[in-house]
Amino acid sequence: NAGVTQTPKFQVLKTGQSMTLQCAQDMNHNSMYWYRQDPGMGLRLIYYSASEGTTDKGEVPNGYNVSRLNKREFSLRLESAAPSQTSVYFCASSAAGSSYNSPLHFGNGTRLTVT
Amino acid sequence: AQSVTQLGSHVSVSEGALVLLRCNYSSSVPPYLFWYVQYPNQGLQLLLKYTTGATLVKGINGFEAEFKKSETSFHLTKPSAHMSDAAEYFCAVSDPYGNNRLAFGKGNQVVVIP
């Protein structure tokens, strides 16, 4: 069982470059999420998609865009990367729907450095 | 807004000793509470969760947590630390507006000393 798959695992960008982080889940989950993890900050929600066809901003959405391509895939795009976006990015999914307590299943992360 | 406080970013514990990680939450409604663990270079995985019912919750790998409404706490414990418990631990509280929007604490990095 693959679970949640993120690509790429590592990426180095120059300031101003763009890139898309890919995420796919094979658990038939309704909801998908993008978090960023920074030292001493815990995880902060960037965007989420409660169901196919919907997306909403989280805690730190500035500088990012997302696309829920279908039920399986949820991508995160950086249009013009900035050094402040250096972070580890995690995609997660849950069966959620209207339930508040379905556990999140995480991918292994993408480590992004912006120089 | 929901929030979680975890004190002490790094926690050192001797092998065989009690592991105690503290979590206090703020919530305007009855909360759902979670503990997640992150091993090096991996994503987070669920240790245990509290939704309703029994306030003492048992999770994987011998961990348990007790929900105390009067203290707004959900502390994580394990009676005897093992080297494999070295990891980062996150407490989280669910968002009252649903969609599983979790608010995470800043995490505790646990170091197990042989």
C-alpha cells in the first residue's frame, strides 16, 4: 500500500523560480491537505481540499496556489519562490468529509530550499 | 481559534524511565485531540486520539494519554522509554468547523539516553 506519495523528495530553487509539488493518495480519501514544517513552528496548514472540486486557504496561504486535480491528486504550486518558503512540505489525506476525527495520513515530505 | 501548547522543545529521557510529554489545549467547544509521532525523514503518523467517551486513551507502541477537561490537558505518557521512541511528537486539536483542520503544537523532540 503506497498511501500518500509526494514528489519530488528534494528540490533546490533560485529566488523567483516556480515549481509544483505533487501529491497522490490511493486510499480513496475525500480530504487532502498541504502543510509546511519549520523548526520550532510545528506544522502549519497552507491549503486544504475538503472534497474533490473544492479548495480553501489555511493558516499560511500567501505565495502558494493549489489544484485538486481529481480525488487522488492535490498539487501545490509556488509561482515565484522566496527564501522564506524554504521548508519541509507535507501532504496529507483523510477520509474526513464531515467527520472531525478521521486521522490524517501523511506523505514523507518534500524538502525545499530556496536560495 | 483552537490552539495547542507543548512546552519544552527537547525532552531527554533515560532508557527505561517514564516518558511524559505535556499538552494543553484551548478550545471553545469540546475538542477532539490527537498525538502524532514523526520519525526522522518521515511523515507524521497517528499515535492515539481522543474523541468522546473514556478519557484514558491507549495508542500504539505502549503510549497512552489522558483527557482532563478541568485542566484542558492531554498529556502523553509511556511507562518505560525504549531507544526506538526517539522521535518528534506533536499534539493536535481539531477545528470546530470541521474538515479535519488540525491545529498542531510546536512539537517535542524526544532523545532517549542509553
